[in-house]
Amino acid sequence: MPIGVFSSQVLQESIQDKRPRKKSLTNDIEKHCHIEIAAQVSQISSRQNAIILLIDGNHELYHLEGLMEGPAMDGDGECFPSILLNATSLNTEAYYNKAVNYTLMVTFMSFLQVLLLIRQMEHSNTQSGAAKVSILMIGQQAIMDAYLCLLNLTAGILVESLFNAFATAAFFKFVVFSIFEMRYLLAIWKASRPLQNGESWEIMRRELSVLYSRFYGILLGGILLLYHLHNFLRPVIFIMYSFWIPQIVTNVIRDTRKPLHPYYIIGMSVTRLAIPFYIFGCPSNFLRIEVDNYWCICLGVFLGLQSLILLLQHYFGSRWFIPRQMLPEKYCYYRKFESYASQATDCVICMTTIDFTENSNRYMVTPCDHCFHSVCLQRWMDIKMECPTCRRALPPA
Ligand SMILES: [Zn+2]
Ligand SMILES: [Zn+2]
């Protein structure tokens, strides 16, 4: 084991070599203090070598461990308490490359998220389509993206030489949350809010500003909360990644049909897992956070389960996992249309006659006793949940 004992002179030289700007400070130290360092420098790689101090550009890793002592009461009093040294050399070039790769990954994932959001917005571009989407689900994702944007921007400011790379990643995250998710949030809010007649634009604008201030209030409050909870980062991320749950609950309560596009569900789950998997699961990540595979698997399973439930709701109906007995009585559109069975009735949507002698699945009867073709009414209900003839509200199909 190579053991080195250095006097203050040695320390001063090595510091001056690396950071000439701090010369005045070390000179001050030299005036009053006599510092002793007892440190052990060991090479991390397997090759055996003599003591080599931390040299920039050297591609092998070194570890330094030891104690720095300034003897007490040297004229003006104590200069230094004892300081434990524990340092690992860093290959800055490889480190920077890693960080750049990370920002490229974030940029690419954000780009994919933009495409997925466009796909989803097309999927629910009607009023009743947007009303089916949970505003909490989009809001939670928007807040997560806002935090990622801020974190990347902060990283860019801290590591000046990587500002461009981090700023690009932050900019893409900014586009995702401020343009797409906020716009979608607005569309959902507008769709879920019943329009009242004779309502002035003034009231609407006031409610809108309440919505915005609530979003930014939660954002700012969250930053303060996260600052205090930084020791519990992993549980906090776990809570943040429950963003599909509001949609699952909304689906069950309102019994909505296909609110989300399957691509959006799968794509968002995968792209959102990329960053935590990189940070907590990649052994050579640039943040040098300890790998925690168990936590990564838990997070993946947690999000995977949520998206699986959503996908099953998409294909088998929103309440597939709730036993039929527990469900409230549901209106059946395929009931017998008795009263006027003898008369020929027109479907007001497509203006052709409905043939009652056919299979009863071919026509639907509303609670207000109006009859339509099943295909016509289902297409109509995707846009509006009111009867085409008398405009009374329709129960979910
Ligand atoms: Zn029809
Ligand atoms: Zn009607």
C-alpha cells in the first residue's frame, strides 16, 4: 500500500499547479499555518503502480484518502480543524462525453414525447374526446416536465462548458410542457367546463387565470417541498410516476370509452422511464449516483402495471376489473322499441329508415324514446353526449 506524507509545501504546490487563481488564499495559509496531510493514494484500476498524484489527462482512476491536520494554536489561533480527505480522480473528458450523451438522450426522448402528444391530441380533438382525458394526468406530467426543464437548465449553468448541451435538453423539455402540455390542459379544461349562455369573456378569463396560477403555484410549492425532501428523492419520484392513476380513476367514474391512444400510453411510459433508469440504473452515469437496480425494477413494474390497466380499459371497457354486481344500474340502449314498432322511423343522423325487423343490435333507443342506427349514434356520441333530436343529455353507453 503506497502511503504518502506531505508537508504543507507539497500541498501548496499541487494546488497552485491545478488552480493558479487560488494562489492568494494558499499564500495566506502559508503565513499562519503549517498543514500536514497524511493520505493514501491508490489506483482503482487493477494495474499496479507507484504513487501518482492526480494528474489531468491521465486515463486511469486514482483514489485519495487521508487526513489533513493543522496543528492548533499557531500564533493567531487554530487555522484548520482536522479535515478528512476522500477524493477520486475524474477523467473530465470522458465525464463530459457522458453528460453530452445524457443530454442527447433527453432531447431525443422529448422529441418523441412531442410526437406522442400530437398523436394523442389528434385522437381526442373533439369536445367530448378532450373531456374524457383527466386534467390531473396531463397536469402532473406537465409539472414533471417543468422540473426536468429547470434541472437541466441549472445543470447547464453549473457546468459552463456544457451549457449548450444542457440548454438544448432544457429547451426541448420546455417545448413539451409549455407549448404542448399546457395547450392540451387548456383544451381539456375548456371541454370539461359546460358553456353557459350569456357568459361574458371576462368571467372565462378570470377562471383561466385561476387555472394558470394554480399550475404555477403547485410548481413553485413543489420546488420548495422537493428542496426539503431531497433526501427522499426516490419515494418522491415514485409518487410522481403515478401519473396514469388519475386517468384510470376518471375512466372508472365516468365510464369513458377510449380516452387515450394506445401509442400515447405505451410511448409516454417508456420515454418517461428513460431518465430515472439512466440516473439510478446505469452504472456509468455522469452523476455518479449509486446504482439501485431493485428500485429501478420497482418503478418499471409500477408504471408498467398502470399502463397495462389503461390498455386493458382501452380494449375491454373502462370497468372491466369491477364485478358486475358492484356497478350501478346502467342504461341499456338496445332495449325494445315497442311503441311505434309498426310505423317506419327515420334516423335523423343519416336520414334513412330504420328497419326494426332486423337484429336489435342495429338500432339504439335513447332514454327520451328517440331511435337511431347504432353506428350513427355511437359516432354522434363521440362528439356530443346529447340526443340529436331533442338535445337531452345522454347517459354513457
Ligand atoms: Zn342512421
Ligand atoms: Zn331525444
